[in-house]
Amino acid sequence: MRAVHQLFDAYPRILDDPISARLIGPEALQQIHDPANRYRIPSARELRAHVVLRSRFAEDRLAGAVADGAKQYILLGAGFDTFAFRQPAWARELKIIEVDHPATQAVKRNRLALAGLTESPNTQLVTIDFERESLLDGLNRCSVAVDQLTFFSWLGVTMYLQEAAIDAVLRSVALFPAGSQIVLSFTQPPANRVTTAGEAPRSLAQRVAAIGEPFISYFGPEVLEVKLHQSGFSKVEFLSSAEARELYFKNRPDDLGVPPRIGLVSAVV
Ligand SMILES: C[S@@+](CC[C@H](N)C(=O)[O-])C[C@H]1O[C@@H](n2cnc3c(N)ncnc32)[C@H](O)[C@@H]1O
């Protein structure tokens, strides 16, 4: 989605990511350019707007956190995130840790090698299966300092996890020093969701289920807010449609609008 955004969407982009197209490789790029491609239909634009918005929002929050003294950026379920490979100058002093499921991280390592991309010296990759291992145990395998102000992103992951695994990760994050922060995305229960006319509400969930990665956890904002407070977070803020428009969409063509499903929240320890 981030690569498609670079290729198809008008300027100014929501997220500038010159690495993503290199990372996905020539075959995926060819599929994107296929004239019958599915990336120009409304539901694809909505999903893409959501994906680039969540990355941009997390990175903007990260910039603020670094200005406030954050020393570590931990990407939980990093997937094909490319921040570590296009770091702005303000990130160079950060310790960046990409945490992911072993299977996904193996695919990413392979793709990075094929693309000739190497991690910068301030980046480490760590495998953790959130369903099987505690975050802190996994982080013990790399040089994370649990007493340092840390920023976490957890984008596009909670919907794939059992609630117990989500709770365990949140409780671990909340053990980091006061002022540490997480930006996470969540999916609302189907009945709460706004969709574009013509798209069945469950179609994205059905598509990911069909490839063997079903959505299993849904949250309304009220439930998630309680959960975050109970896990040890103090300040919880949901990104509203109006804020997203004001921050990112108002000065750009309407080829890509504010997505109906935003599902983004920041929480401070
Ligand atoms: C849709 S991708 C999102 C990737 C990236 N955060 C982004 O915003 O593009 C979902 C990610 O969640 C990870 N994930 C799913 N289940 C997991 C688990 N049990 N343990 C660790 N990571 C998991 C996948 O490996 C994948 O990287």
C-alpha cells in the first residue's frame, strides 16, 4: 500500500517512502502496474489511505517523542515498515528495534537482501511471536533498555491477536518509564464501521481470512480506552477524522481522502 501510494497518488503525499517500492520487488511492482489492477477502486484507496495515515501519524508522534527525549523506537509487528531505512536526521541517535513474527521477519530479511538494503547501525531486528512469548522476554534478546524513554508503534497488528496477547503486550509497554508512548491501530467491530457505498463491511476481514490471517480482535474506542487505562497508560487520545483532515488531507487533491476507518490511538505511560 505504501509503494502504491508513491506510484499512483498525487502530491503532496501523506507518506514519503521511496524505499517501499524497492522492498516489495519487481514482481509485486509489475502487479501494481497491471492495467486491471485493483488499487484504483474506492475500497483500495480507503485501505491505502488508512495504511499511509497510520505510518505518517506514528512517525509524526515519534518525532515529537524524540524531541521530548525518547531514545528508543520499537516497532511491534514491523512488517514491511521502512522507517529504519529512510531515517531523518533527528532519528540518528535513536535505537530502532523492529520486532516481528519469525515468519514475516524471515520474508523481510530475504526481500531486504534481494533489494540490496542493509540495516543502519542503529537498527536491530528481533523475532517474537506475541501469542507465545512475552514482549519483555523477547526484548531481552536485544539491547533494549527498559529504563529509557521509549516510543512504540503497533500498526496493523492487534486485529490478528487474541485479546490475552494484546493485554500482555500493553502491560509490558506500560512498564517502560513514564512519558513513554505507544501509537497503535485497531479495527472496530463490523457493526460500528463506516464504509463506502458498494463495499460490504466485512470485505477486508474476509479477504485477510481467505489468505489464512483472519481478524480475530475488534474494539470500539470506549472499550479500548478502558483497556489502555487498566494496562497502565495515563493519557489516551484517538485520532479523529477532523484532526486527520486538518493535519494530513486538507491541502492535497481528493484522490485520497480521510479514510472512513481511522482506528488510531496514542497512549502515554
Ligand atoms: C498487516 S501487517 C502490518 C505491518 C506494519 N506494522 C505496517 O504497518 O505495515 C501485520 C504484522 O503483524 C505481525 N504479526 C501478526 N501476528 C503476530 C504475532 N503473533 N506475533 C508477532 N507479530 C505478529 C505480522 O508478522 C505482520 O508484520
